[in-house]
Amino acid sequence: MKNYKNYISLGILIFVMCGIIFAFSTITKNNNLSASNSENQNQNTTQTPKFEFVPARQSLNSSISFENNFGGSNFDEVNFVYYLNDYYLIGSTLSTDKYFENNKSSSVYVLICDSLGNAKNVYTLNFNSEIKVVDAKIFSNSIYILIDSDGTKLVEFNLSSTTLKIVYSINETPLNLVVSSQPIVVTTLTNKTNLHFLKSNKTFSLNYKIENIVLGCDYANGTLLIFNANNAVFVGILNLDSFEEIIQIENSNLITFNITNLNFVFVIKSQENYLVKIYDLNFENKAELKIPNGTDFKLFYYNNQHYLTYLTNNYLNMISFCNHGDTLNSKTILSGVASYNFQIVNNLVACLTSNTDGSISLNSFNFIGNLEKSVTIPSSLNLNITSFELNYNLNFFVVGNFKMANSLITNNFGNSDIFVCEIKF
């Protein structure tokens, strides 16, 4: 009987010990999970903030359908906008309240906004130091965002899972993000350029420093690169282990370009002269046209003619020319223009201008430069316009940055906010 009681006591002791071990392991597991979740939240905030998003409001100006602003009490900036059924605004923020109340530090963000100017969600990724958004490109089912923050960081925003994460990091200066058959991160050192192929996990180096890449895209059996370096314009084909140079234009700087079904058209500055150079698709030089000095050059092609717009002393000018380089027409269209952008709409050029007096204007002109319509929207402050796009209403959805509430954007949260509005066309 005594032995029997001893066995019972031993069994009870074993049972109690098992319970203690189980409880301890559960507590440890929960603590580890909590620490892991806390770490993830510090890095990737994807939940909808408790702050109630402010709905878009009807504008006081009859030329504007609605206006809205997003941000917090600190500095917020929008750098890139992509339209994918909704508008995806990409930028950086120092705010830690209101739309960015889940932030704890300097962050990159993706804000999703519908076509009526209402924010749907905000996703952020925190960094330990201030960041600069250098570039952003869409590839496959993701938006890749190139960041300058203690070196180069490449952030991926997955459109399906709506998650932000760092997928590449290196202690070099970021230059550009090129997308062809895979994302290519371009970085620079003192006298060297590295091209990092993300999917292949390979790096190809050039023994000189690229100043800027004007074009990078799929072409033939590689990636077509057009860039400025060493006071020259380079055109060539990049592969995993080689760069095959096609042409080099010495003592020149490429300002802008356009591609048609027949030609590559370059606007370059060669010493003190500004030139248009026309190449065929094999990069043989076919024509050259000297043009006036200016800034903010833009090229487009319509009805078998080339058009070049540019600014000189805040005047907006347009030149048209043929494939042989002969000037067909030259005209000054507008004055008092600080910056501009345009789209072709219904056989007209729809041009949005930010003006020297702080106002913005939506103008339309024909292809010989005659002004057809102009609507000016007063504003007490200059607006920095990031994106200007024709929407399904055939009006223009405008995105940018502003510093203070004004007659156009009537609310602000901090010293630099993000705005959206729709201008009637």
C-alpha cells in the first residue's frame, strides 16, 4: 500500500512538472511572437490608420471638380504617381501623425487614392535616417522604389499582398532604376558605375561615372541604355557581362529624346549650341537641326511631324519639323510660364502650366500653336505639380505638393502636404 501511494505521489509530481514546462514554453513562444510582430511593425506598417481619412471636397472654383490634401504635421512629398485602376502616390514623409500616424521615423510611403480624390489606404516603411526617393518603376506585379538612405535601398511594394519590404541594399550612391527583363539598380562610386541585376544576382561595372540615364528598356538581345557620361552621350546594349557601345556623341549632353516608328530623336546641348539630331532605328544620323537656347524641352510626334516645346525667359514656344530636319513652323504660345506638361487630347495639345504669378492654367492649342482655350486658376502660392493625367471623365487629375492652404487647396496639415484635384477640360 505504501509503494502504491509513492507511485501516486510520483505521478502527481511528474504531471505538475509537465504543466510548468508547458506553461513556460507557451509564455516564451508568445513573448517571441510579440517581439517579432513589434519588429515587423517598426519596419513595415500596412494597417489602416485610426485617423479618419478626409473626403475630397467640392472646390470653390468652378473650373475644379474637387480638391483634397493628404499628410501630417511634418514634411510630406509625392515623387511619383502611377494609375492602376486607382492612383498610387509614392513619396517620402517625416510625419508621424494623421495620415502617417503609424510612422515612427522617416518613411517611404505608398498612398492609394481613388479617381474621386479619396484616400483608400496608406502603406509605409520606416528608415533609421532621412530618405530621398530617387526613382520608381513598375515591374511584373510590383512597384520598385529606389531609395537614398545611408547608401542604396531598393524597396518592393507588392500590388497583391500590399506589403513593402527592402529587397536590395548596398553602400553605394543610387543613380537610377532600369526595368527591362528584370529590375536593374544603377549605382555610382567615385569613378565607377555598377549595374546590379536583381533577379540574376549579378553586377556589371563600367569604369566611368554615369551622370544620368535617359532611357533604359528592352531592346534586341539586351537592355538599350542611353545616358550621359564624360561629357558625351552614349547609346549601347547592356547584358549581364557586357556593354556594347553603338554610338557616342562627344562634347554633348542629352536633354531629352523621343522614339517613333521610324526614328530616334535627340535634343542635345553641344558646347553652346542646342541641336535636334534625328537617327534611324539603326542609329544612323539622318538629319540635324539647330534650335534656340532654352529649358524644359519636350518632344512629341503627331501625324508624321515632330514637335518640340520649350521655355525661354518664361515664354512657352513650339517648333514643328519633319524627318529631314526642316523646320515647318515656329511660334510662341504663352508667357509667364514657370513649368508645364501636356497631353494630346482630341486633336489638340492640352497643356497644364504652373505660372510665375503662382496660378496654374489649363490651356489647349492646335498643332500650329494657336491657343484655343485657356482657364487660369488663381493661387496664392506656387504649386509643385508631380503628375497631370487625363482621366475617364476627360478631365485632368492633378497631383503635387504645396506648403500652405490657399484659394486652390483650402486645407493643410503641416508645412508641406500632398494635394490632388480634378480640373475640368
